[in-house]
Amino acid sequence: MQQPPWHGPVRACASGWVMALAAPVAATAQADEPQRLAPVVVTATRSEAAAFDVPASITRIGADEVRDGHALVNISESLAGVPGLLARDRQNYAQDVQISVRGFGARSTFGIRGVRLYVDGIPATLPDGQGQISNVELGSVGRIEVLRGPFSALYGNSAGGVIQVFTEDGRGPPTLSFNAAAGSDGLLRLGAQARGASGPLGYVLGVSRLTSDGYRDHSATERRLGNAKLTWRPDGDSRFTLVANSVALPEAQDPLGLTRAQWAANPRGVDASALDYDTRKTVNQTQLGVVYERRLDAANALQLTAYGGHRGTAQFQAIPRATQASALHPGGVIDLARDYRGADLRWTLKSQLLAAPLTVIAGLAHDTLDEQRRGYLNYAGTPVAVLGVLGALRRDETNTVTSTDPYVQASWQPAPDWTVNAGVRRSRVRFDSADHYVVGANPDDSGRASYGATLPVLGVVYAPADAVRLYATAGRGYETPTLNELAYRAGGGTGLNLGLQAATSHSVEAGVKLRWGGDGGSDGDSGGGGEATAAVFQTRTAHEIVTQTNSGGRATYQNAGATQRRGVELALEQRWARHLRAQLSATVLSATYVDGFLTCTATPCATANMPIAAGNRLPGIARGALFASLGWLPPTGWRGGVEARALSAVAVNDANTDAVPAHAVAAAHAGYVLAAGAWALGGFVRADNLFDRHYVGSVIVNEGNGRFFEPAPGRTWLASVSASVKF
């Protein structure tokens, strides 16, 4: 019988997995070492549960893992060891970090889509499914949770996975911290934090400023971040949390992608059009959120989350002047003013069913986005034009997106070794567009579209032993088009592409979780022990949203037939002698088109005319990924670690005519932490791409000019110092 294409890699990974689990564990815990609690997560169940007992693939990244040996510039630094997740630093601060989970989100050329994002319980994904994570101040992060698989659907639209970032809680004596990092290509990051508690009030304040000349030409940036979290406990049954943050990107130059020939000739270079039109982006965002938690009695609790914010974006693109000659073209400058707000009311009941523990959570979430979208020419003046400046207005519309989602989920333990988790969410998303630019041949393109789906999930966990969990889950998800995917119509038409449908998916997953030695987990001290997880999964999607045309600087989208994603994820963590920690994660993923379709991603192009064959790989997705690290990380004294990452080849377009080559890179860091009374002083040095490999760090999928490649730097260095004092 013919084996599937991923059979060989899976077998190889499984063999290594068995060998790793069979290896003897040398646990040398001190007799007086404090007992450590298993890490708690909330993402899958919406209530506190040990990650080991959750019927889902979930990874918890602690504060130490976020900060140890890292520059604290991009969240991708912390996500490298998460199986099934691919986070790429694009070396381009005009675009967000590129994140995909089990292949969802890989097609996004800017921002993050297909993955739900939350910061302190506040959505960083808008109701249309488009998100960004640039407002996270990493110096204040307490933990990150990454949920993969069917249970993600309980978060609604575009939930191929869920990433939640939590700011640490303010506790203990007042503490001031300062840190500075400097590195290659003019990178400089300065940060400061204040944290502590006074009676019922806790506070965490963090600010940072980043400047960089960039690895590539025309890629300089400046970014300023601020985050504040205040918690107030007026009594033993109530808690208020106030979260405020802001991010300012005064100007980030956009070096665009490179063709294969340009990358081979000069990976630091840029296409001439980036310089001609001075491609760049500015962003300003402010956001405020509040969470109120109230325990009504021993069985009932309420939680109310409310938030609001504003995000302004102006982006200058490299669309040629001649392409904008048509009166119907929206121009080469995008100006967005977005106001967003929402609320989530949740009730939790802890009771019994048939004398067995039962937890029920029911809630209603409502989110709104009001967008003012304008388009301008990226040049001014005739007959000699000045390029890269704000020109005449070419587009003016108001778009409103609302989502209203009731949900309920429950966890029931009918027997000591069995737990059943189930839930359902009814999601409805509505788009309304009002066109204010009705000039000459440009018609009124106002319109509306709505999408809805019922999303059930079921999971079962079996505990044959204290240190073993077997689980299986199944669920249904969906993904609406984002406003950016609706923005243009094929054939040069104006207005939103409101005929685009939502994609629907059916997912199944089965896995095993093991632990040995201590209590396991991803942060804190432990004398010895470890954890291992393995999961197999499959997702089949109908009406997949794919590129229809990509020409003249604008991409249009269509619904194709079915796609299939299936794979294996493995993760291993081992600790010895309290502070020595090894980590290994591996992913094998086959993502293909089940049905063929027509597309066109070359310039010029008026209609979709290139056949994409069934069986082609989905672009932007690696078939295999591997991460390994070893670190000696005591709280004080000398510390250091090494890391290695490998990634298989990645197709750059639907036609699979080219691919980013496979690569493997290594990194190392070493430092020292000194505790002296109320002071803690530290510093480290880090080197990335130790062997100076020549490789591509990220891909611009289906780029119409063939500029798919975003090169990664060669060998780079970083030096960081920090100081904190308690009062």
C-alpha cells in the first residue's frame, strides 16, 4: 500500500520520541526543595485547569522563558518551541510578525489572520478575523498560552488557534526594573517596569522604546510601547482589572520582498520601487479594557469584560503610477482609522451531575469595528510627478463589522479517570459598507454581507494512570473573509467583494500526555522530571479562501474547493538538577488542496486563468519543523543556553512553482545574574545564526511581482543589561 508523503518523517520523529522517553531520568532534587504546582491554563476551558488535564494541545510559556536570553523585541522569540506553530520575524516592522497555527494564517501577507489573539482577556483580533500583536510589552508579560486544535473554535471566527498573552499580576513590595539591549544593525531597546502591591491594589507598569536601522536597506524603524495593568480586590469575592496600552510606530520603512534573483545577488537590498515610492507605514493605537470578576456564592460566579480602542494606520505602497491611471483604481496609499469596542458577559456554575463534578460556563460576546477607509494616489503633480507623497483622494468608505456570539461549554467528570468537555458557540458576523466616493465613472459601491455558523466541540480525557492522559477531540470551525480580503474586486471593479463566502472546517485530534519525576511544567524550579506530549490531527476545510488575482499592487480573493491539513506534533521537556532544562518540539504537517481552481498571481492579470492542480501544497506552510534547546538557568549566577531550529522547504505560491529552501540555524546565549540585597543585576550576550547561514526568514505568499522572499540576517549579536530594586 502506498504510504502518505508524511509517513516517513512521522515514523522518524516517532522513533526519536520513543528513544527519548525510554532514556533514564537522572533526578537529583534537594530534600528541602519546595514542592511546585503544575502550571494552570485557562484558554481551553475558560476556567483554571492544569494543562496536563485539558483535552487539547496547549502550551504554556512562563515569564522566565519569555525573558531569558531574549531581546524582547518580537513575540516570535518566545514561540519558537511551540509545536504546530510557525512564528516568523520578517525583519520588517512595517508588517506584523507572521504567525500560523497548523497552517491557518499562512496566507496572510500582513497582520495576523486565522488565529485568535488576546491580551489580558481583551481581543487583539477584530470581529472580521484580522489581528495584530504589536501592542504587547514583552518586559511585563507573565505568561503566554497557545491553544491548537478543535477547541479553538469556541473562540469564534478565524480560530485556527488561540494565543493569549497575560501581563503579570502586581504583587509584593514596590519594584523598579530597567533594561537595555543593543545589537546588530543598530538595534537598541530601552525598557522600564514598575510593579508591586499596596493592600488590595496591585499594579504593573511597563514602557519600552525600540529603534533599529534594520538588516536590509530601507528598513529602519522606531516603536514605542506602553502597558499598564491595575488590579483591585475590594473584598474576598470581587476583583477589578484595568488594562491600558498604547503602541506608536512613528514611521517604519518597508523594504518589500525580493525576487529569487535579487535575494541571491544581495539579500540586504531592496527593489528599486521601495526607494522610488518611499514605502513606509505609521501606526498609532490606544486601548482600554476592564474585567470585573464576582463570586456570587460557592457555586456561581460572573465575569464582565469590556474594552474599546482606536488604531490609525497609514501605509505608502509601491504601486506604479501608470497602474493608478484608471479612475477606478483606489490608489497607492491606504489610510485606515479604526474604532473598536466590545463586551463579554460570562457566568460560571460549579455543581454536580449524577453525583459527579460539573462545571458549566455560558456567555455572550459582542464586538464592533468601525473603519474609515480612504485611498490616495502615492504621487502628486503633473507632468513631472513627485513619488511617495500623499496625492489625490481615490477611495472613501465607512465599513462596520459586528459579531454577536453566545456560547456555552461544560466539563463533567463522570468517573475519577474520565472527563468529558463539550461546548458550542453560535457565531454571526455582519459587514456593512457605505461608499462616500461616488465620482464620475466610480459608482456607489455600498453593500452588506453576513455570515453565521454553529460551532460544536467535544473532547474526552482518560487517565489510565496518574502520569498518563489520553484524549480525543472533534469540532467544527469557520473563517469569514477579513476586510482586507474583501477590499478589492477582480477585474478592476470598485467596492468590497461582498460575494466572498466564509470557509468552514471540521477537525479531529487525538493525543497522549506523559509526565515523570516532579509535577512537570514550563517554568519555575524543579528537582527533576519532565513532560511529553504527542498529538495527531486532521482538518478538512470547505470553501477555502484563496487568491483570485494579485496584480498592480492589489490582491483579490475567491472561494476554492476543499483543503486538507493533517499532521503530528511532538513535544518533550526534561529537567535535571533543578536548573538544567532541555526542550524538544517537532511538527510534521501535510497541507494540500483537495480540489483544483483557477488563479492569477502575475502582472499584468485581469482574470484568474492559471490552473492550480488538486494535490498542490498550500503556500507558506512547512512540511516539517524542529526545535531543540538546552539551558542552565539558575535564578542567580552564571547561566546560558543553546538553541537549534530547522525548517523544511516552503512553497511560495499556489502553483508551487518555487519554494524557499530548507534551512537549519543555531543560537547561543550566556550571562550572569547577581543578587545583592534589594538589588538584582544581570546581563547576557547572545548570538543568532551562529554559522552565518544564508536563508529566507519569511515568505510573502502569492506576491504578484514574484517578490516572495524576505531574507533573514546572517550572524547577529545582542548584548543586554538589566537592574531591579525592591523598596
